[in-house]
Amino acid sequence: MKANKLYQAAERAIFQSLKLRPGENFLLVTDRQKMEIAEALAFYARKAGAETTTYLMTETLRPITGPTKLFKLLTGKATAITYLLDARIEEKPFRNFMVSQGRKLSRICMMPGITRDMMERLVNIDFAKMNEFTNKVIRAMKDADRVIIENEAGTHITFSVKGRHWDNDNGDISKKGQHGNLPAGEAFTCPVEETFTGKLVISLIDDKLGRGEMEFKAGKLVRYKGKGIEAIVKNIGSDKTGFLIGEFGIGTNPGARICPNMLEAEKAFGTVHFAIGDSYGLGKNTSQHHYDALIEKATIIAKGKYIVKNGKYLI
């Protein structure tokens, strides 16, 4: 029996999140940087009785932008997938392929950029308690016809979420068609696109550090500045679907910290994030792109009430 914190976290991921069952086909997609995490997950996948295949993405094949024919066969036969590759913006089309395959054919746990420290701090948590709080946030936000997001850095944007479905990223990735992150901890939906107008002042976009600004009109990115967003725009190129609003999320993991890793930062209390690109079926937009942008010390007003003020929950 492995006793260290990494293996304890891996045990939770396999038995409490993915809930692997005997006879399942489990595909682990990793690189060398994440190999110790992959080994811990594989250890408990075998304990669960799953047939586990590990796919090592070598540096000589990167950036990977699309699957090979053989890799498509692997994802097509898997009943559960975990993605561990180091996060790189050039690989967003490949990541979106993984999400699409996972949701369509199996279920998928996305962990781009995960570190051992994040596994030990943020996966070894009380999932039930986080789930309860995230549901509370969703109840406060659901069907709001006017949401206002502000912060002292200059963010001011308004939009509606009326009629939109909310997802609770509570770590439960146990059923076919599910897609979630580990670490978990956010409530998310897609704004009603034509209502989404205003300005975001961001501190992080898709693991790119540095302040930036994004201005939207009726759900479309119309102006921007900052090195991070400029790199994203260059990567999107002429694909118009990459410039449409695709997600609004609220962090609900009490252990998460604001840091250069978006996988963790977007889960932190007092933050919200917006994504341009694919809406994961929650809105109208379908795209091979999806880039999250972080807003710190947010104020959230919905249904005329403060949900969060200057980064502090009031519910």
C-alpha cells in the first residue's frame, strides 16, 4: 500500500472521482513531466480492476495539434480517459479533440498542467462539502437575467444567464459523457451570447502571465491588449469561432490559490473566469479553441444581490 500524499490523492481520483470499475478500459495520456502522477493513477486503476493503457507523448512530437489514426482508435475504445499533458496553447485543438471524444464515447478527466503539489493540496479534499457549496452558488446565480461582474482593476461587464444550464465541477466524473477537471471546484455556464457586453481586466489567460484587457460587444471580442491575449489571438488566427464568449465560471475550491497555472487559479475563491471559444454544449458556440481568462477580487451581482464582493463570498 502506497502511503504518501500523492498516492492518497490518486486513490481519491480513481475511486471517488472517476469511480473506475472492474473491466473498464482506462486510457492515461501523459508526458514525462507528469509521469509520477500517471504512475500513481495507474497503481490505483489496477487496484480498481480496470485495464489501463498509458500513452506517453514525447517532446519530439510536440506541439501536438491533432490525433493520429492509432490514437483515435485508443480513445474510441476507452471507457474512461485522463489527460495529464503540460498545458500549451498550441495544443488547444488536440485538447478539444480529447474533450469531444471523452464526452461522446466515454468520460474524461482533464488535468492539463497538473503538478504533484496541486494533487496533494487540491485533490485530497472533502468533495461532498465542496459539492454542497458549489450547488449553493449555482442556486444564487441560476436564471439571473442580469449579472454584473466588476473589480477594482477596471472590469465591468453585464450579461444574462437566463435559461442556461449550470454545471457543478465537483469532481464526479463517474458516468458516460461526463467531462471534468481535477482539481475540481467551480460553477460554470455560458452567458447568453448577445447580452455579453463590457470590459474584462484579466491577470491570467491560459497560463500566460500579465495584465490584459478584453472588450466584448454582443458576445464577440472586439478589442484587446496585453501579451497573454495577443498570444492567444495569434494562435486562433482567422477562426472566428475562437473570438466568441464560451464560458463563465466561479471558483469554489477553498484550497485553490491564484497562481500561474489556470487549472488551479480558476478554482480559487473570489475569482471568476471567462472563456472565449467552445461552450462545451452550454451555449451556441462550437470551436476547436477554448481559452480561460481570470478575473481576480471579483464582485458578482445577480438578481440584484451581491454574491461575491471584492473577492469575498456573501452567501
